[in-house]
Amino acid sequence: MNVSVLAVGTELLLGQIIDSNSAWIGGELAEHGIDSLVQVKVGDNIGRIEAQLRRLLDESDAVIMCGGLGPTHDDLTRDAIAAVMGVDLLLDDAVAERIREVFSSRGRRMPENNLRQAMVPEGADVIHQTRGTAPGLICPIADPKGTVVYAVPGVPHEMRDMIHRAILPDLVRRSGSTDTIVSRVLRTWGESESGLNERLDDLIEELESPDTPTLAFLASGWEGLKVRLTAKAPTAALAAAQLDGWEQRLRSELGDLVFGVGDDTMESVVLEMCRSRGLTLGLAESVTGGLVGARLTGIPGASDVFRGSIVSYATEVKQTILGVAPGPVVSAEAARQMALGARERLGSDIAVSLTGVAGPDEQDGQPAGTLFIGMCGPGFEDVRELRLPGQREQMRQFAVISSLDLLRRQLATI
């Protein structure tokens, strides 16, 4: 079964909103073993929406439409679907009452145009809202293929709820598949996507068989580079057993490039490693301006490990607070002194420092992308120099995960 996605909204074409919904839907379809055919964006024009919907239905078994279900005159998804189905829009009293209740519960008057959201193509099933006012729709098309159109709001949390609650189960049922799809994601850092591919060439060749899991790479910025294994089997237990064996083979090839699995993040892994060793952590940040500390404090329970971060962006702060000697502040020596100063000032067992050049201009004779990472702790003191790619914000994000990765590797030796 193949599915296309039609995202509706002129704001998507103008670049005012990035169409992350289609990407998310594509990922969910893949997780459930359903093929994605194409993804299309179209503006708020009834003729163009209808034309694109008809074209996609000719090519696909199902189309998921995202957006255009609001109460205003330019929300035209319902109208386009009704035109393609060849039916009228009818007021659904239950949906109308639900919308009235939402406004009443918030102590607000309901504008009459909100009842547009209760207009449903004749013959369609409603996906009831649990979070907003616009219902979703399941609309069967009277054609020999038995195609179907799904419509969901463009608000991401509303869309995701309906996809999980109603659309994916309906697609699986229509596909007739009884197999279970299970995925497992290994998180890696320290190698490029092409480098990982090269390391795994032989294993990937083995995975070409119809009876083996599939493997895919996903570069995810400062979340790391993900390697996803997906297995299909009659039961979840059998699929998981397949993944267990292949995960071990992946780990044997990739070694310590793998820092976690599933929902692990570099910061959650580092915090747990510190916790298991009874160590506290402090930071001195310059180039990252507090980003490392923000990532660490985003993990619940970080306070039992993380002492704090001294954001020493200005040179005089490095000197007066951290005890850095006069001289270049983008240097190995400055990084070393920053780490030592942070450990002393914060009273932590371990300290990590970051100083560098995010760009666009060079500093202290160092080009943009330069990063010095200092580390000190019980029995060790080290400084590493890295050259990171990307523009200013990307360099800063890579500095965060790279510094935590170096700390992870150091903690593994303790």
C-alpha cells in the first residue's frame, strides 16, 4: 500500500512555516511498513488543491491531507475533498456541539464561522478532536481501487494525535498486513554519514535480503547520526529478536561511535555515567554561551550531577572569574585554565570548558570552526582541538555534542 501526503497552506509555499508535518508523517508511515509515494505542498486555492488531490489519488492508494481545516474563508480542504467525492458538505451536529463546548469551557464566545469546522463531506467519518476544535476526516473515494483521503489539522500536536489514534490503524487494516513492524535506532557520533556507510558496506549488502531488517541513516545535527534498523515479523517478539542480533553486529563494527539507543541523548548518557561513578560535573562555556548547560538541565534529575555552568563569554570574565592568564583566549592553554577554574569555583569533581570561534570572522589567529575543549577531573587533565564545519549556529551545536562526546569517552576510562 502506498500513501501520498498533501500539505495545504500558502504559508508553506512562502516559507513562513517549514513543512515539518509531512516529514513526520513520512517517518511514521515508514515505521509501520507503509510506503510513501510523494509529498506535495499546495496553496490555499480551491482549484489547485482539488487538482493536486485528484492527481495524487490516481497514483496512490491513500492521501493524507494536512492543514486547511480551520474556520476561515481560506480553509478549503473540506471543500476540495467534497468536490472530489462528488458530495455535499453537511453540518455534523455532534461536532458542532463539541466546538461550542470547547469555547464555553474557556469562557469565550464562539464566532459563528467556527461552525465551518463542523461541515463534513457526506459519507465521511469524523476523527473526533481531543485537543482543539477542527475534527479530522476519513473520506472513502468511490473508485475501483477503493482509495481513501484522510484530513488532519496542521497544528502538529493535533495532527500527531489523529495520525496515531485513527489513521495509522486504519491504514494498517486496509493494507491487510498482519505483520508487526519494529524499529531500533542506534545513536552515534564521531563519524560522517558517508563514513558510517563505508564502515557498514559488507553488513548493508547482507541486509539486501527480503528476510532481513532494513537499515537507514539519519543525520540529526546535535542529536547525533542515527542508524535505524527496522524488522517485520508476525509478532513484536520475533521482530525484536531479529533486531537484537543485528544490533550486536552493528555495535561490533561501530564500537564506541555508538553512544546510545532509542531515546538516549548524549547529555542523558553523560549524566548517567557521572551518576553511576558518583561524580559531579561543572562547565565553563565561552563559544557555546550556555548551550551545553541548557542541554544538560533539559534532562529531569540532572541536579544530582550537574553543578552549573560559568558562561565566560567576555575575555575579562575568563580572567577574573576563572583565573585565565592574559593572552589568547581561543587556545589550548585558555581551555585548560578555564576547566581548572570551573572545577575550583563550582566545586565539581569534573569540569569541561569550551572556547572557540563560531565565526564568521577569525579570532586570536584561529579560523571559524575552531574549538578547544578542556577537561579535568580525578587523575586526568586534557585539552582537545577540533575543527567543526558549518555556519555559526551549526558550529555551536556541534561543539555541544562534540564536547559531551569527549567527556563520555573520558568517563568510560574511569
